[in-house]
Amino acid sequence: MSSVHPSDSGVQRKGSLLRTVRAVAWSLIGLRKGSEYQQDLQKINPLHIIVVGLLAIFLLVLSLIAVVNWVV
């Protein structure tokens, strides 16, 4: 009988915060090389992408509101 540890069956992804921020920023702009996208898929934690993406969208909305208030 073999015992499989839950962490042994999954892939551990260790991605830096800077790499995640760069990937989210490029995705918001809409420009990303295919090879870099594949590297991101292998190295970045999906939970980190969600958190950084929500934070980036929140900051984008706040900056747009600030620009509108400044112009008007």
C-alpha cells in the first residue's frame, strides 16, 4: 500500500510578487508574448494572480475617478 502525500501530487508554483505584478500589468494592457505567457502559467500561483489583478483593477478605477475629478 503506497501513501501519497497531498503536496506530492500537485505542482508547487513559486512565483515572485514582481513577476505576478508584471504579468497582470501586461495582461491589462493586452500585450504578452506567447513564450512569456507559457512561463507565467508554469511559475505563477493562480491565487496570487487573482489578488494582484483585483488590486490592479481597484487602483485603475481609483486613478480614473481621480482624473475625472481633477478635470471636472
